[in-house]
Amino acid sequence: MSSIARNTNSATAYPQHVPHIQWAALDNAAAIADRQGKPLMIEVYTNWCGWCKKMEETTFSNPAVIRYVGENFVALRIDAESDKKVLFEGREMTCRELANSVLKISNYPSVAYIERGRISVIPGYQKPAELQTFLAGFLASSNPR
């Protein structure tokens, strides 16, 4: 599992009545993923991105997506333009460097899947069913029967 630690980015705050994914903070996401035996799912966004906001309001608020992600992943979000420091696989870098140099993301929103050193990314807005299909494919390929 990737080691991600030390970041002041906090999880997204929602009103209690709004269903949402439980976004982990970067400072403990890797530890939670290791403890729970789950891969990481990272939403990479920017504050100016309209499609990022739409994906947050639709896909990441969809009850089926919320349930699926909660059961199978440790989910976190990073701002691709943030200069906040993170520790990723033993190397200190900014969220911007993690998004651009490590995850190789140039389109927003993007969703990255990280497990056992394997990084896969799906760029662009995803409808709920599309995102679930993508994530199910990664789970199936990482846990062959």
C-alpha cells in the first residue's frame, strides 16, 4: 500500500442531512487503508472546475456510489493545485506534485485507484454507474479468483 501521510487537507464538510462519501484526510488515509485492507480511491479536483463540482453533487452523492465506495475503498480528495505538503511513498511533495508528477493527472476531475504500488486513473466526469463499473474492474483485476 502506498504511504501517504502528513497533510493539513481536511475531509470535505457536508451538512448532516446530505448523503456523501466519507472522505479521509491524507494524513491518515494510507494507515486506514492498510488497517482495513482496502485500496485507495482518490478524487483529484480543482476549485475552479465545474465538472468537479457536478461530480461531487451527482456521482459522489449517489447512494449506490456512497455505499459501494464505503464498502470497498478508503476515499480521499486532493486539490491538484494545492501546495500543501504530503508524504507519498517516503517522499515529501505538494498535492500539486502528487497529482501531476506521480498520478500523471491533467484532466479534472479524475479518479485514481492505488493498490500495492499500482496506480490507475480515469479522467473526466463520471456518472454514478460509470464510476462503479470502473472501480469494480479495478477490484476484480486486483483480486483474481
